[in-house]
Amino acid sequence: MTTVPQQQTPPPSLSLARLSKRIFTAILFFAASIYPLWLVALLACTAFYPREATLLDPWSDPAIRYSAGLSLGSSVVSGIISLILAVPSGYVLSRYRFPGWRVLDILLYLPIVLPGLVVGVGLLILFRTPPGRLIETYMVEFTFSVPGVVLAQTVVASAFAVRIVKMAFDAASRRRAGIARTLGASRWQAFWHIEFAEARGGLVEAFVLAWAVSLGAFGPIILFCGTMRGRTEVLSTSIFLEFSIGNLDRALILSVWMALMAAAVLLITRGWGKRPLW
């Protein structure tokens, strides 16, 4: 006579542990999905809101074409300048501790948390001082001009670039640079061939983030440079102008175009490595 082995039931404590783990995972994923779903809802409402105009209608206006060209060109220039400024600042914050380090760290954070309008007011007052007037008289005119657009974008975007560059150098190996120094490499060679090379991916991300922040900058530009059509108007101020005169269709279409441009650049740069996007 053969005996059939009885199926063992897991102890109650193990079943409760599995149930608790599943509940925790479900709550975690639900909480994590709130913000992405909110963003998707915002983008979907902007893209599919009923309107009469098509996506190509705004480009028939020369003023909109000019603002788009100025936005793209100025954001690229400000992204490059932001990266140039961010590399030494991010490296110093990552590698050195000195009296006043905390103050410098907070100072470089300020443009991230300050309203853009405050930055615009500060720029406007700065160039009303005697040193600022000398700069505009004998060097470059910034107030209500295209160089002012680049300057306003750079002031805001550089703070974001510094944070990304600092994290990139934090992840770079100090030990390898130290070994290279003991093997005869100069301080500059160790920095360029090891630390800078290992942080290169982060530098690309810093430039892309600075470009995206510059593209969407509004507050400092509208106060420091105004919204003069054919001169200092960029896409963000174009949306504001179109919305203020009641042209909701054009404002929505320009918003969609800005979202598409930013998403395209992020997809290209985030997919630049070997890791898949999905």
C-alpha cells in the first residue's frame, strides 16, 4: 500500500510575509505612478485639446520662425557656456573642501530655487549700476538684446549643469587618478585622461539639461530682454504673447513643438549609450 505524501502548507508567518511584501510593492508602484501619469495627462491635454489650427500653421508667421530660430540658437550657445562654467565649478565642489565650501554650494544652488523673475530683476538692476553701464557702453549691450537672452538663459541653466557635473565627478575614480600620479602622470594628465574621461557621459547630460532649461526659460528673459517681436522674442515668450491675446490654438501648438523638441533631444542623448531606452 503506497502512501501519498501530504502537501505541506506554508507556515502562517511565511504567508503573511509574502502578503505584506505584495501589499508594499503594490503601494510603492501606485505611489510611483502618480507623478508620471500626471505628466502624461498634462502632455496629452496639451497635444489633443480640440483646435482648428494644425501643427504647421504657426510656421507661416515670420515672427514665430524668428523666435524659434532664436530659441534654438541661443539655447545651444547658453548650453555650451553653461557647460564650460560648470566643469571647473563642479570639479571643485566634488574634489575639494575649503573654508566657505558650503556657502559656495548654496550659492550655486540659488538659481535653481529662485523664481526666474527674481533672476531677471537682478540682471536688470546689475546693468543699471556704473560697472554694468561701462560693460554695455564699451563691450556688449545685454539689456533688451539677443546677447541678453543668452546671458539670462546661462544664469539659470548653469546651476543645473553644475549639479550634474558634480555628480559626474563624484562617480569618477579618484583612486585611478592617484595611481596615475604615482606612475609619473602630471596633475593635468590625470585629470584629462582619467577623471574627465570617466565623467564624459555626465558632461553630455549636463549640456542637454542646460539646453533644455535654456529653451524653456521665461521669467528672466521677459524682464531683462522684453518680448520685442523680431528681436528678443523666443518660443517661451511667444506662447505667453499668443495666450495673452486670446490665440489659444497657436499657444498650444507652440507648446507641443517645444515638448517635442525637448523630448527628441532627451531620447537621442539618453539612448546614446549601450543601454536600451525601454
